[in-house]
Amino acid sequence: MEAMLLCAGEVGYRRVSVEQVCQRYGGYRAHFYRYFRSKGDCFLAAYEWKANELADRAISLLEGKGPVNRRVDRALESVADFAARETVLARAIFVEIHMVGREGSLKRQAVIERLSRALDATCRGTAQQPTPPPLTGEFLVSAIDQAVSNAILAGRSQDFREAVPELSLLVCRAYAL
């Protein structure tokens, strides 16, 4: 599955072929089709695996110990590390998922909702002021997603790291932390 994400991250989901994926992992088309019905089916499974792995890491950092603002920093820094270290995989996860259609949108939305719930759970109980509206977590996670995507599309995924302090401040201010 990682071969699919790497190929899609390199050439784009629409241009990647099953043959390229098979060459990447050293397998055969028959083997590929034993597990997946199509290129899209493989990409969606790979996206779900890798995006949820990234989300699990961020959520565990949000749920960790220490001041909330520091936990938010660490979660954002983990995403920045991934985007800078695994640029091709990050492109597949943050950018190419938009090319897969409705099923891709649904998988992406499920990850955003998981992260939104975790952010809300982390920040809501500690807010000093009245709590923000219910969609605050989803708005913030979507803004973070967009910032990562923009950095990747600009070919400067490491730039997202520079945005981390401002994004962290945005989250903390939204929850009055």
C-alpha cells in the first residue's frame, strides 16, 4: 500500500498506474488484483492506513501530559515533521486524496472528524472563557490541513513548520486557553 501512496505522491493519483505500483513494490498485477479491485480501491485503503496512523500520533500527543498549549504544539510539530520528512507520502495524503472522488472525500472527512473530536476534547475542558461554537474543532483542523496542503503544493513542505507557532496560537485563542 505504501507503494501506491509513493507513486501517487510522485506523479499524481490520476497519472499513477497499477503497473507503476507493482514495479515499485516488486509484485505482479495478479497479486495486486488479488487484494484490490482497482487503483482507487488500493489508494483508499493506503490513505486510510497512513492518514489514520498520522492522526493516531497527533491524537496521542493531544491526549498526553502537560499544559494544553504545549500538547497542541507537539501535535502540530509531529505533522510538520511528517510533511518535511515524508514529503511524497504527505503529498499523497494531503493533496492527492482530493483526486479520488466521493469515496476519497468521505475517508478524508472521517479523519478530520476524528482529529476535530480529539482537539475539542483536549481544549474544551480547560478553556477559561465560555466555550467556542461546536464546529470550532473542525474549522481549526481544516485550517491546519489547508496550511499543510498549501506548503506541499508550493513545493516547500518544510514551510509548514514555520506556521506551527501561529497555528498553535490560533487554536489556543479559539478555545481561550
